[in-house]
Amino acid sequence: MIPPKYRETGPIEQGRVQCHTGFPTMVDVKGHRRLVSRFKKMASPAMEKRVGKALFAAGEIVEDRAKGSIMAGSASGHRGGKHQHVASKPGEAPNNDSGVLHGNIETVQTGVLEVEVSSNAPYSAALEFGTSKMEARPFMGPAAREAKGEVVALINEAIQHELRKAAR
């Protein structure tokens, strides 16, 4: 079952930066409807391009945070010729095992003002949300929430730069 705090929403035009792990998790931006409306009225192609680049950079920050949380845990390895995996504690990010989870997190620009950060390993959703037999070991949601301030700052900086440029 998906916890209520993880709800499905649309792309950035609706004020969201999407982070998928099979199921969406988001970074909400307060006041986004008013901001998006104002942005669309004053946005030039140059502004859209700059904000699009800022969104991609923001997505990469979320990706790096998610990957970093996986790599920060206990390492798995070999002992006595056998593979040994050390599971993370429930509620903590999963520990790196084979590198599949880490290697399957990616940032993709799906539109001019839309970026998707996804974890495409087959077991991503089970780790993020848990199962009937395993408690959640979230890594995407916490990464998105941790990066929220930087995401908003990057977008604001891009908009402000273009507004200053237009005012000259």
C-alpha cells in the first residue's frame, strides 16, 4: 500500500518535480499555481530554456542525493568465498549490494519544463514503500525532500537572471 504522503501528480507545469520509484513521490512548491501562471505570461524562449536547464540540474541534485544515501550504508562483499549482504535498518536508505539500484537511478528531461528522476531497478518500489514482508527503506522521497531548498533556489535564480536581463 502506498502511504498517503506519496500521491500522484502531474509535471512541473502543475508545480511538481517528479521522483519516480515505480510510484511517484514529489517535491511540492507552495504557491506554484500563481507562480506558473505569472511565469507563462512573461516567459520568453530564453527564460524557458534557462529554467529547463535549472530543472535538469535540480533533478541531478535529487539523483545524487538518492545515490549517495545508498552508497553511505554498510558495504556488502565477499567472505569465505560467498557473497555477503548487510541489509539496512527499516526506515533507512537501502545499503548498496550489487550496484543495480544505484546504477538505475537517472534524471531525464521529459519536456522543456519537466524533469523526471526515476529509479528503474525492478525492486525500487518495494524498497521505497515496503511490502507485506519488509518495512520500507526509502531513498527517493528523502532525497527529494532534502534537496527541496536547492531545487527552489535554482529555479528562482534562473527566473531572476532572465528577469534582470529583460529589464536592461
